[in-house]
Amino acid sequence: GEDVEQSLFLSVREGDSSVINCTYTDSSSTYLYWYKQEPGAGLQLLTYIFSNMDMKQDQRLTVLLNKKDKHLSLRIADTQTGDSAIYFCAESSLRGGYNKLIFGAGTRLAVHP
Amino acid sequence: KAGVTQTPRYLIKTRGQQVTLSCSPISGHRSVSWYQQTPGQGLQFLFEYFSETQRNKGNFPGRFSGRQFSNSRSEMNVSTLELGDSALYLCASRTGVETQYFGPGTRLLVL
């Protein structure tokens, strides 16, 4: 089946690293994504990783993929107050025709001074 | 390049009415997908259109429909509105397999 799970809340101090975790069940998942949603806004694509990769780094963002455990994580280095938002993990798969994203419930990241 | 645009941004309707939402994809993107976001159900896929054809559909009743025009702009329609249809409706466009870019959404409130 298709299911994506995330913890619902994470609180970090400004300047620390944040790690948001996600697990998925569809073994045919091919692309895995991280989106950011600020209050009253749509979804902003942060980064994505192809399933044959283990890691992807983009400035302050590092994505780690453990395909064996179906576990995805997003690390935000030097977290700032502007990073406070809801972060969604999503997957797309051949089964879904690649065009259908399955989202987790979202992790609310709160950054405090 | 301009991003995905959605109109209107906010709508208030009453039960039983119908509503049409519009989405203009990023220039050159031929695929448009629609998602519904609610506090209870989260983000759920509604349908996807490519070259004016519906390619995939989520588990929503037939009251939810859509279409795509030759210029790739898309509309979705919800007939006989119910209170539970209150949601943020998001449109996304893409050109390749790997990325979908979302618009700001239309917030629909059904009274």
C-alpha cells in the first residue's frame, strides 16, 4: 500500500541543526520529496532525491535516504527563525504513474531563540 | 519565469452551490495536478491532466471534476458543495517526471 509517516512536531533552538524524519511503505517509490509550507501559502519544493541515491546536499539542506528501511530524513543546518514552517515528505512511484504524490501529515518545525 | 497561479485565492460558498477554480501552470508545463488539503485528511491527490486528458484520478466522488485547455490551463469544478469540501485546493504543474511545482492555492469555505 501507499503510506507516508512523519512525526508531527519538532522544536529546535536557532543555530542548531534540525532533523525531520519520514518513513514510507511503497517499495516502488522512485522519487522522494521535501516540501515546505508557510502559513497561508502553498507548497514550496525544497529538494528531492531519486531512489538510487543515498544522499543529496543543497546548501543548508541534506537529504538522507535509507532505501532498505524506507526511511528519509531532511537535515537543516544552522536553523533560522525563517525556517519555522510545516515540512512535508512525499513520494511518487511507478505504480502511481509518477504524477501522483503521496504526502505525509507534515512536521511542524518551531525555531526558538 | 512566472510560477503557478491560481484564481481566485479565496472563496465563500454555501452548501449545494457549485464552484470553479482555475490554475495556470508554469509556461511550458503540460501537466497539471490538483490536490485538496484539509486539517483532517491532509494533502490528497484529486486528479492530473496532461495534454487535455485526465491521466490519473484520486478517490474523490464524481462531484469533483476537472478539465484542461489547449494552453494547459486547468479548471476544477465541485458541484453540490458540502461543508466537508472546505479546504485549500492546490494546483501543481510539472514538465518532467521528477518535480512538481505548486501554486499558492485557493481557500474554499463552504457555509
